Amino acid sequence: MKFICPCEDLRREILYASNFTTKRNALSITSNVLLINKNNTLTIKATDSKNGFTSSIAVNTVIPGSTTVLCEKFADILKNIKDDVELEITEEGDNLSIRNSKESKFIVNMRTLEADKFPELEEAPEDDYFTLGQSLFFDMVEKTSYAVGHDESRFFLTGVYLEYKNDKLVMVATDGKKLNCVRREFDRQIEEFVPSIVPVNFLSNLKMIGSGDGVLSLTFKNGYAFAEIEGRYIYSLLISGNYPNYERVIPKSFEYKAVINREEMLNAINLIAVTIELKSKKIIFEINKDGIMISGEDSDGNSKNVVKCDYDGPVIRLSFNYNFLLDAIKRIEGDEFIISFNNSSTAIGLTSNPESDYIFIIMPMQA
């Protein structure tokens, strides 16, 4: 096998592929990337048995053929070669040589394994895909994925829940203490699919590969999520389990609402957070018509700050994990946001002002 191609093009695809290979066992064939060279096209495939990646680039095929090389090592070599170098890559026997095609100033050899040992990748029927705008979909991912759980005993909470309901794509993430939900309409037809729990890594890889412009295509079949994006094809095994009824967690209505300047609240929380004990992470809101008194207790005393708000209701005292608040408020768009609540012991909601298609739910801490 022999082909010639720009280093920059090959490096980009190998770096993408490295996110889909087995990392803990360098002896496994799934630690390798499959290279198929024919008809002036190099097809690149990677899998760790649960996830898969396929892409292709234009090359000058000198001798067609296929082989596999250790993906991580291949990526490290390509990282140390300049973008404008044109590479000549040749396999002879069980060695792959990498050299500058024009100057022959360097040469690197890598061990190869036979291509026929590489496993087949999963596939979905082409007509089952539906398309979504990248920017709108990635915004949904940004607003939800950080809220997933990390408790392996509740593995079904470590993924993002996705369903199509009432003509809206719904994305939900929760760890039992906070819950983020986005219900969004798209201007493209979305085919019905079985509600699915999608691994965060699959969504992160989509964002990494995507440009944020144009569209991506998705489908969910036979326990897998499949996507086509920027001319690349990826998939992931879905997470099994029964996802909790998120609609029960989100209050159907809120009796009280306070409208707050977003930047002022972020600055106040960050200032108070410096004084709070790391173990508790508790921040206290005392909301009244004059504003919100924000305080935090630590071993050396306490700190307080006041943020103005638009509120017409009784004085109420709420306690939160300040990290939950910061994570949510940072992702709210606009100059103002709304804190909605019913009492000091039930879930509160954070939304933009005016309200949009997303809501962040936080369970209060004991006062």
C-alpha cells in the first residue's frame, strides 16, 4: 500500500478517530485505526466496540491496499509534522513508513496489523436519518449535558435523555439533585424514534467534529445512536435502563418569580463563594421586595451581598449548592433571568427573561 496526502488533512481525521479507539489495551486491534486506500480516497475507521467512526479524505493512491496502525501513536507522530508537509505513506510487510514526499528529510516506521482482523462497524439504513441544525442542537447539548450523574450504580443517569414529543425535540439531563430540560422546535421534519439515553461522549464527539454551521443527521436503531456530520459517520451504543419521569420533577406552575440581572448575580455568587466552606458549598438567598440578600457561612464568620430584583411576594429563605447555581446561570441567555419557586423546600426553576424553551431545575439544600 502506498499513498500521498497533505499532513494536515490526515492528522485531523486521525485525531478524531483517536476518540473512538480502545485506550487501556494497546495490544487490542481496537486500539488501531483502519486505513483503506483505493481510488484516490483514504477511508479511516475506528472503534472501541461500543463506539465507531468513519471518514475519508482525498489522497493520491499509488498502490491500493489496507492496513491498521496504533491510532494514538500515529496521532502523536502526525502532531509533530508541519501542516504544509505532503506525506508519502507506504506499507511494506508489517511496517508503515511515513516520510516527506518531496524532500525525504524524515522517516518514521510503525508496526502494522492485518486489516482483516479489524471488526466490522455498525450501520444504520440511510433513509432512517433525520436532519437538525447544528447550532440549535449543540446549544441543547450545552444546556443539558453537564447536569448528568456520575454515579456508576445509577448508570442510566450518566447519559442525556432524548425524545420527540408534541412536535418538539426534548433533551434532559439529571443527577437527582439538578435537572436541565430543553424542549425545542426545529424547522425540519423529525422522524419518530424510541426515547433514548445517549452517552455524553457521543454528544461531545459530535460537537468536536461539527463546525456549528449547517446540519447533522441522526437516527436511533437497534440500541445505537448514529450520526452523520461534516462528511463523517459516528455511532455509539445507547445506555440501557429506565429514565426517571422528568415531567414529575418539573413543577407544573410556580407561585412566585423574581427577575434578576444575570451579571450582577454571577458576580455576587462568585464573591460569596470564596468565603464558603468547600464541603458544604451552601449559599443562602433571602428574597424580599427590596432585593436578594446572599450569604454564606464559613468557619471564620459569614459574608453577605445584596442583589436587586423585581419581586412581589413574601420573604422567603432558600439554600443552594452554589456550583449548581453558577453552572445554570452561566448558560442562561440574555441580561436577565428568572428564579421561580413555590416554597423553601421544593424545586426551583431558572429560566431566561423572557422565558425560552429551556428550564434548569435545582433542588434546595436544607436551610
